[in-house]
Amino acid sequence: MTASYPSSIRPFVPRVDLVDTVIADNVNSLQEEVKALETVLGAGAQSPLASTWSGTFTQPVTWSTVYDRLANIEAGLVNGFSSAPYVYTSGGSTVTTTNNKGLVLRVGSGSINLFETYATGNVLGFNIDYTGTPKVGSANVLYVGSSEYAAILSSISTNNSALSSGKINLSTVTAAGDIIVGSGNAAVTRLGIGTSGQYLSVSGSSLVWASALDATKIPLSTVSAAGDLILGTASGVVGRLAIGTNGQVLTSNGTTASWVSPTVYLPAVNAAVTTASTSAGVLRNVWVNTATPTSGQGIDGDIWVVYI
């Protein structure tokens, strides 16, 4: 006969001593089923107790032996397979979650890192220590809410407070063309841009935008005292020449005019001349170095004018 296992389980009828007759089929059927069971389990190199950790994972409906199925499971565990419900040791795993957490790492006791990565030189890279703090090597990773992050924020706030006390706020400027003007000791204000053609002018102690003057006219402010003269200083340029002192004369040096004190006088001195034939008057023009020459004073170069 043929064994029922593994297709089905053969039913056996219990035998009673001194009542039932035991025949060869009773023993043979047992042997057939034992042999079928051993065949399914495998023997020798294919014993369920042996493992080669080799092969390629497949997903057939049935296997020839228990060994084949166990070997297939091991191949899948070692080498991984698409859509496996576990993480591959060879990499390439994808954990997709729906209602559960993808991965939970929890320290039971001690201070061993929860997670570690290494470069090819076996240098510790990114890791998560037993407190759940992310690090690179032994240095904590900076993230929002970390103690390092809070310390940096505090330092920035302190420095900004110290710096801003001596700085002009950008909010002082509200439009293009604004000028920041001092309004007092350590105080500033905003001066908005003027209209087209205006110029910056001083009004009292502040700056203002003023309308431009007619450049073709001489400002009255050029004259500041009685006797001032408006004197050309270049082409299209004038200046003020203040009046000279008493007795000074306006003179030219060939380039400009100025007030100077005279050094040569031309006084007229009349003298009477008597001749044998007639009496006549003589007018002598004398160039002298004094404003009040004495009578009869004369020097070389006198001009004598005789009149009848």
C-alpha cells in the first residue's frame, strides 16, 4: 500500500490483545507512514537539524521536504526578499506604517547607544545615545528645542540687545530717498526726500529741502554792509568787496580791483614870476611823496606850466 502522509493522515484502528488478529498489513502500514514522515522531514544533509544558509528564496505553494521549506525560510532571512515583513541585513529595506510606529528603540538599562552609523574607517558618525539625543560622533546635534539651540538663542538675544542700544533702527527709513538727520545728542530723525529740483539747505539748526534760487541773478545776501561793491571774480561768478578805509582809493593790479592807500600825490602849487617885460603866473605841478608839500618844494620831473 501507499502511505497517506503527507497528503492525509491515515486512520488506525486500535488492536486488542487476545481479541484481534494482528496481520502483516497492520505493521506494514505503520512502516509506510513512518517512512513517509521521514521522507518529508529529510535525512542526511537534508536533515531539519542541518543548515547550509544558502539558496535563493522562492515562494512556491509546496516543498518536497521540511528541510527544503526550512532552507527557503533561512535563505529569505539571510538574503531578504521583496515585501519581506522584516529588515534586511543586506540593506534596501522599506518600512511602511499605517497605524503602528515604524521602529521603536528603547533602552532597557545601561547607557548603550540606541543607534549608530559608521564610515568605512570605522569612525562613529550619526548616532542616538541612550537618552534619545541625536549626535554626530560625541557632539550633540543642533535642533530646535535642544539645550545647544536654547543657548545660541540666548546668546543672540543678549548680543542683539547690546548692539541695538547704539544703533539706528532700520525702521527710521520708511521710503526711498529718506535721509537720517541728527536731531540732538545721540538722537536722529527722518528727513523725507524733497520735490524735484529742491536742494538741501540749513534753516536755523536743522536741514530742510528748499527751492533752488535763480542762478542767473545775484543774491541780495551778497551785500552785507554799506559801501560794499559786487565784484566779478570769474566768468559768471561774483563776490563782495567791502568798502575801504578813509582816504583809500580803488585801484587795479591788472587782475582784480582793490582798495589801497595812495603813495604819490599831485598837488598844484601857484607861484608868481616877475620878468622885465611882463608879469605872469606860473602853475607848477609837483610830484612829491607827501600830501602837504611845502612852498617852493620841487624835485626833478616837476612840470611847470606858464600862463600869461
